Amino acid sequence: MIDLDPASRALLESARVAHLATADQYSRPHAVPIVFVLWDGNLYFALDRKPKREDDWHMLRRVRNIETNGRVSIVVDHYEDDWSKLAWVLLEGVATIIETGAERDGAARALAGKYPQYAGTALDDRPVVRVVVERTVRWRASDVEV
């Protein structure tokens, strides 16, 4: 279960993009943007189809890293030119790839509910990744809610 203060939860629920960091067995870092949803006490993101690539999601570097070393970090931030409104939340946890079943289906529906681009069949046969968050760090430039 993700334990967050109200401002951090609001930032996570309203954010449209996050950045996922993984590392391989040699500790080489890899960071990519993701779309995500908070659902059923965890964070989920999809392994959707990539244009110009083979449709084998197993070949994605983030997948190979998660399969080798499930530890991940995810950063969600809020930026404005007025730096007094800057904020971010860092989530650290363990990622697991979910290929089938009720959990995968529920997370896929939650992602489609947040992102209309997933409407229809976009996630029908695609796995999702569950991140069980073990630690959160949050920062805001001021006490003003963003």
C-alpha cells in the first residue's frame, strides 16, 4: 500500500507521466518515461506496443532489467517556471510483470480509465507491471499546494 500525504497523492493521481528507473545485473541504470495508474494499493504501468520495433515485449530493456533485478524507482514531478511551485514524489519498490489474470485485467481497465488512448483493444493481450512501493520520498518547494 502506498502511504502518502494528501498533496503527494494528489500529485500522483493528477500526473500524466512519470519516469521509471531500473538497473541491470551490472548496476547500469536505465530511465524511461511511463504512463501509470494507482490502483488497488499499487502503481501499475503497461508494456504496450512500441512502433518500429518487434512486438516482443521481452526484448525491452526495462523488462530485462525488471526480470533480472526487480528493484525500481519512479519519479513523478510537477514543474512550473515559478520555482516556488516545484514538487516531486519518488517511489521505490519491487516490480513484477503480470501477464494474465484478474489483477492484470483490473490494472488494464484502470489504465484505460485514466488514458483514453488505451480505450478499445490497446491493452487486450499486453502485460502490466505492478510496483509494490516500499518507500516514498516527497519534496515541495513551499507549502503551497500545486
